[in-house]
Amino acid sequence: MINLLDETIEEMSSNGYSFSDVKFIGSSDGLYSCSVEGFMTLANRTYDNGFGAPKVAQDLVIVFAEGSSMYRHEYDGAESWRHSLVFSERDKTVPIKSLFAQCVGWECLSEINGAYK
């Protein structure tokens, strides 16, 4: 079991980032987004990041001001953050209301947040 907010802070810190460096938090297609404060509230939750279905939205990304990003990764059921240098931002986004799968797992932000419409 791990807290998503603590996991995120640790991963950012180990790569020289903090929340003050964040430009965008949302879906990898840029459609869904939330503020840093919104993310901190939504992510302050413990989940099982071990083997089995991923609980955190698979398309969640955090983009930093200089253009690099962190994205969710799943391998054989274990989930974590990975880093990338590519992200395309949209002009308009949909607010994120939840980061966690409601059913089995392997869900994207559009599937998770569609239930909150």
C-alpha cells in the first residue's frame, strides 16, 4: 500500500522537481486537467500499487514548466511513475474529479471521470 501524493512527491523530488515546477496535471491527451491543489487533494489517498489491476488512471501525466513530464506506467500489474520529454497541451480541458479506478482497474481519466458527470 502506498499514498499517491507521497509517491508523487518522492518521484518528483528524486528527479529535481517540486509542485512549483508543474505546468499541467491531467490526461495524456490533454483533455482532462486539475490544479496542483486539486491534485494534492485527490491524490492524498492510499492504494495498492502492487500486482493486480492498476488503480490510478493509466493516462495521468504531470508536465513540468520546461516541458518534461511524468506519466503512469504499469508492468505486470505493478504501477509507478515514469518520465518522458513529450507532451501536447490543449486550449480547453475538462476538470478531474477522481484519479482512481471505480471498478476493476486499467481505466483512463475519461472513463473514471465520466461517472461523475
